[in-house]
Amino acid sequence: MPDPSSSVDVSPLPTRRLGMTDMHITRVGFGAWAIGGGDWAAGWGTQDDRESIAAIRHAVARGINWIDTAAVYGLGHSEEVVRQALVGIPASERPYVFTKCGLVWDESDRRAPPRRVGAAASIRREVDASLKRLGVERIDLYQMHWPAGDGTPLEEYWQVLLDLKKAGKVRAVGLSNHNVAQLEAAEALGHVDTLQPPFSAIRREVAEAELPWCHAHGTGVIVYSPMQSGLLTGRFSAQRAAALPQDDWRSRNPEFTGEKLERNLKLAAALAPIAARHGTTVPAVAVAWTLAWPGVTGAIVGARDPAQVDGWLGAARLELTRDDLAEIAAAIAATGAGTGPASPLTSQEQE
């Protein structure tokens, strides 16, 4: 595998405008889900906060200009780690900070799945708590994490987010894990600045409808899990999957076992020749594949230490060719991995 640090490009990373906001973001951003730790329902196992802080600072030093977190990651802990990482970074160099609301947990039972709450009073409490944990006066992007499960209508919780934007507590507002019908309902009240959906060469469903909708409506898209939580790094194996600790949510996920795991690992292996041709890494190719789709502004990529940042940073500059994209589509078909449209080429031709 090429050494991503052997010839470091010190020029600024390319940026794209995030929807119709005034923010221009790098094509990859730092994802802070894993650094929340393992002591909650969707944890990634025990994390070293010092390594997490070092990873964030390294990403910023290398040019990454946004961090994505959420109140629920580590039940507040991820936001606190992000705050610690930002201490000492000059204001002119500080990255944008994006976080999310709508998942409420029970401190007396940290392992219980968080509840999807959209009630106005709850969201207002959440934003104040996130501002305090992050140590910022304004959140750059505030997103509803999931559709509410407490009976609150979308129109009600979306209006709360619009009101927070108007009040200046947040700079932009968006939705995460929402479908086209929900986007339409929200847009009728006020513009949806962003959508944050899952998207990778394995999990491709949003390419069918949500990405085209966002592209047509000026809604920025920041995709999460572009490496499918490690499966598309080229370093995963059946042995590693079997050894995942119980406090790592992946140990209970069907994509990490049986036939699905076998197909996913074959697809990851098919990315290696493309990475070699570009003199980059398999993770960079996996992330760049998501960035090749019309409508996608940026990709959220996690890291738990500085070396992991260097492993995928090449995606910030990598432009896959038509031949690359066709080769990946053929590998998707051959392996049978995942579901959804397999190539952005048709979408690009319609531009």
C-alpha cells in the first residue's frame, strides 16, 4: 500500500460550497462518532481520548475544515472531546463544527437505545447542552438526527430548527436519515440546507432519489460511513470481524458476518488496483467514489488516531476517472455487495 505521507501536498485542500450556505467545506470532513467511546448502545469500543484529540488536530493541520459530531455520540462525550481538540487552535484556523439533535438518552441506563424525540422543548434543551459541551457560541450546522419517534410531526421539529437558525444559535440547519417525502415537507416550511445520509459503494440506496432531489433543490449533502464503517478500507478481514468486542456495534451488524461480509470484502479487494493506479489508498478510493456522485458535497470520515487520517486524506483531492467508476460498478455487480444504483456515470451524463 502506498505511504500517504511520503509526498505531502501542502497546498490548500479543494472546497465545495455547502448547498446554498456561505460555508465552503473540504471534500472530506472529520467524523467524530467513534471517538465517543464504547459505553453506549452504538459505541465503537473503548477509545483513547488523547489519540482522538491528536487525530482531530492532525486533520485540521492537514487542511480539513469541518468536524461532524452529534450529541448522542458517546452520550455527550464526543462533543466534549471535540471541544478539547479545538482548544488552542487560532480562531482563523478553527474548523466548522456540525452536530445533531433528536436522540435522547437515559443516563441511568447508558446501554439503552436512545429515544427519537422531536418535541420543541427537548430540542431547545439539546441545543443549549451542545453549545456548552462544544464550547462555542454558535453551531455551524445543526441537523435532526432521525425522524422523530415520539409522535412529533416533522413540520413541528423542523420549525424549531428554523427558529434556532433565525435566533442565531445555529448557522445552518439540515436533516439526517430523512427521505424525499420528508425533505419535501420540510422544504415547504423553510429551506433544507443539508441532508446527511448513509452512502457507500455497499449502501447505495440514497442515489436513487435523495441525491437527485438535493442536487435539484440546492441542498448540500454530507454523506456518512463512506467506507461502510471499515469494511471498505482494504484492511478488514473475516478474522477481524469475528474478533470485534461486544461493545463495538459492528459485532451485531449483519454486514459484518456471513455471506454479506464475504461479498463486502471482495468488493474492497477490487478497489486495490484502482488505488495502485492513482498512487493512493483503498480508503481514499472508497471515499472518492461517494464524492463522484452529483449532489454530494462532502464525505464524513472517522479516525481514532492521526495515522488513520492520513489513510483517507487523499480522497480530498482524488478524482476518479470514468474507467475507474465503470470498474467499480462491474465489481459491485460481480460481488453482489450491497443494494442501490452502482454508478454515477448516468447521472453525470444528465448534467
